[in-house]
Amino acid sequence: MTPRDTLSRVAPYLEKMGVTRLSRQTDLDCVGLPVWCAYTPNSRSIVIAQGKGLEDIDAKVSAAMEALERAVAGEPTTMTTVSSARDLRGRGDRAEPLDCLIAAGEQVVGEDEELTWSLATELLHDLPIHVPQDAALLDRTRQNRFWMSSDGLASGNTLEEAIFHGILERIERDAHVLWQIGSDDRRYACCVDPRSFADAALSGLIDRIEAAGLILKLFDITSDIDIPCYTALVAPSAVNGKAPLRFVEVTGGSGAHPWAVRAAIRAVTEALQSRLTYISGARDDVWPELFAMPLPAQTRSAFLAVPASGSVAATRPAGNISVLSHKLLTRLRERGIGSVIALPLTPANLPFSVVKIFIPDLENPAGNRLHRFGHRALARAMRA
């Protein structure tokens, strides 16, 4: 449905979920990309959520849905049972303890340890599976044995739509981790010319960036999963000189989508949204010391990358959400991914859905976890 229809459906629930206002941040920057934020003063994670889009309504809805995701994850509604993994398996149920998400300094879940499990669905085999409830919790007011992150947390007008977006985010994060492993030359060899997509919306973004005196670099970071993924970096033109720059003056973003153009647009708009994050300075997770940190030399060197010549083949894939979701699952299955787990976090009577997606075999972004890397990253490092 249209963004305006989505907003009309969720608007009555914003106040109930603690969202006090939606605010337009766009004109704090000179680029002009629509960016909105949502304020949730008593949030259990961060107070300010952001959203971006090609139009104002897109960004406004994006911010609202982001705030709702976090509000729901702070107090999720799931079907639970208290048991041990051994007892669950003994009665014929499946259990995934999610060792990959255990926080640093914590112990993995023991086979005979009793804890609260939430009932989820393993999508590759369409089977019920139990996961630790705390693995989905996003409540920074309490201690948690699991690494708390919004990675894989997604929303939509329907559960199917939320699952689609959550899987894409996990594929994107995995691809970005793998892209960072290896030499600079190898990493920057995948630089592409954003104008080679010959897409009007993407070209319009480039025009705005250049008119603001900024430079854009776009990299194709698509992994062996073979779902288009891109990462974008935006910097002032001084990045190609010798003048010192601060960490916050260069921003990045990534995006994944079965349609390569959409993935590239997501990456570029995410990088531009990050500029507003630093310009506003209002988000809880933007620490004052970030504004004094120098720009890493490795980030600066990325702007020396030369885009490959030729156009990017970016045919729009046919099909609705169901068809595209099936494609994602097929690609993951073909690459040996063992499980894709979807845990709904909202009751069925709400006009929107929030879901947490767990794909244990894929890499997770940087975080304070017991295990920083998984087998895919370690294998890539060995080859590098």
C-alpha cells in the first residue's frame, strides 16, 4: 500500500507506543534528501529513530515504523515456554540457542539450562522452532545475556512484508562484514559508477550530492548469496586533498534488494541520513567524542577508488513480496545456509507487524559479542 495509507494505519498507535512526535530534519543539511525522526522519550533503547526516503511522506513513515519497531522490541509479545533445550528436543521440538548472539563475558546456553523460549518459524523448512526470548529483546534498561541489537528487526504492513525486509537486512549486514575482510585493493576494486544504472531517481540523488559540494563513492559488495548489495560513502570534496577531516564528515550506508537499483538507492540514502544523524547530534548513541575523532586513513583511501567502466545491468525482478521472498530463501538455501528464523513480536490485532529475523550462519555487524565473527568471515579471512 502507499506510504500515506501505512501512516494512516499506524498513526493511532504511535502515542500508545510512546512516540510523542514526528519531526522533519531535512533542512538541517544542504543536500535536501527528506529525513524525518520520531521521538520516544521513555524508549528502552534509543529515544530518536530516523527515516529517509525520496519524498517527505516516505521518510515520515520510515521514521514512524522505525520507532514502532524499537518500541515493540522493548516489550515483545511472543508465545513462550520455560524449558531446557534438551527437554524441548526430547519432546520432538526444535530449539536454536543462538550462541552467535551471546554477549561478551556471558556463557552460551547449556543443554540442561532452563530459560524462557519464544516460538518462531524456521522458514527454509516451514517448521516451528524455539529461540531464547531474550535474543529478541531490545531493552537497554536491563542486563541481557544476549547482544542487544536492531539487526534483523523489521516492520511492515503485513508479517510477510516485515519478514522480507528483515531477511534483506541480514543479507546486507553479512555482505558488508565480508567486504571489509581483505586488502584495500580488493575491497575498492568493486567500485561502480552510480550513474551507470541509468536510473532517474538515483541520478537525482547524485545531482543533489554534487550540488552540495560532496563526493559519492558506491561499491558493489554483493556476496555469494547473490542478492544485490551496495555500500555508499559520502564526503566533502576536501577528502581528496590533504586537509584533516573528522570522522563525522564522511558517512556511509548500505542496502540490499533483489532489484539492484533499489539496493543502490538504499545505500546512498542511508549514507545521507547518517549525515543528518551527526548534524543534529541528537541521537542517544552518538557520543561527543565522535566529533573529535580524526577520519581513518583507510576510509579516506576509499575515495581513490576508480569505478569500473560499463553500465550496470539492473533489470527489475518480477513478482510480488511472496515471489521475492521465495527468491531470497532459495538463494540462502542454495548457499548452504542452515536456517532462517522469523519471530513475530506483535499481537495479531495490530494493523502492522514487527518481526525479528535470525540467520545464525550469516555474519553479524560489529558488536559486543562473545564471538565477533562466524565461519563465513573466518573462511574469507583464510582465503585472503
